[in-house]
Amino acid sequence: MTISQQYTRVAAEVAQACRDCGRDPFQVTLLAVSKTVQAPRVQEAIDAGACAFGENRPEQLMEKHAAYPNQQWHFIGNLQSRRIHDIVPCATLMHSVYKASHLPKIDAAAQQVGKVQDILLEVNVSGEESKGGIAPTQINELLSVAEGLAHVRVRGLMTMAPRGDMEIARETFAHLRELEQKINREWRGAQGLPLSELSMGMSEDWRCAISEGSTIVRIGRAIFSEDFA
């Protein structure tokens, strides 16, 4: 299938998965992770209706944002301090913030371009050493830092589940949802709460992520890879 056909199929499956668990499909953003494809191939997904894309390298984010400025561009990769000033002008949403020291730098870069930068806090729910993110016990610390910054807005949480076990993935996603609910019950800061976004679920496990409340599913290979099964 072409990229356009694959995107159309995945979008229909995401919408059906939402309906199957009693959710409105408009509550879930299908983020087309285009990190493996060149800019011209992005057009094929746009032609099929894609409007939100995810990139994990600043250079690719900048290139594709310049080529397709009317689309939403999300930064989903490991955040390096020295590249924050490149990322912020292009990013609709930054998914992978997990260092308190990055928050003032994001704030300064956003102020420079006249925007409020929406971010997600990356949480290592599973505790895997190979996964990035803060421990759940550190969330309030980052919220406290963000509260004092005029050009940073925390919109929600992000996580990645261990691969290969759907039951563990479901538990991971449920735990992130419960963490967000706990924050919304208890936090009394001025960060525009309640938090509303949960970025969780990728090509292998997005279905159980939707059933556990994901609002953004990050799907790359199922859209852009010809051999994904």
C-alpha cells in the first residue's frame, strides 16, 4: 500500500478503536511519526488527511516544519539543552521534557519567538533503565518549576511502555492515566490545570493505549513502513 493508503487505514482503525471503548474519535490525535522518511514523502500522508507529525531530531524537525509550516510538528526525541533554541520555534508540542534544568531554557527560547511552549512531562512509569523520563515521584517538582515560567505550559504526560507484552503495556498506560488524575485532584498550582493530554501508545500497542485513555498515539511504522505487519 501507499503511504496515503496506510495512513487512511490506520486513521480508520484508530477511530474504530475509540468507538469500541466508548470514546469520541476526536478526543485522540493520530500523530504520524515521520522520523524515518524524507520530507517529500510526508506530502503523501498530508494528502490522506494527516495534520500532526512527530520528529525526534532537531534537524529533521526544522527541515520538515519549513517545508510544511501549516502542519503541527511535535518533538518526541531526547531533548538536548543546546538544541532547545532550534526546537521551540518549530514545535507545536514537546513530548519529552524530563529535566527541570531544561524548563527555564524552553521558557527563554519561547519568549524570544513570542509564544507559550506547550510541553508534556515524560514519565518513566515502568522503571526500565533503558527508558528516559522522570520517576512518578518527581512530577510535582517539575510542575513547581514550570509554574513560575510565563512561556511554558504543561499540558500533560508522556510515557513509553516496555515492548513485547501487551498486559504490561496496558498496566503502564493505566498507571500514567492514574498519575494524571491524581495530579489533577491534588495540584493547586497556576499551570493551567487540569492536565488534559496523555501521549502513550505506538505502532504495536496503541490500541490498548486508547482503551486506557491516551489522547495522542505516536504511530510511525504502521503508516510509513511498507513491511509493517
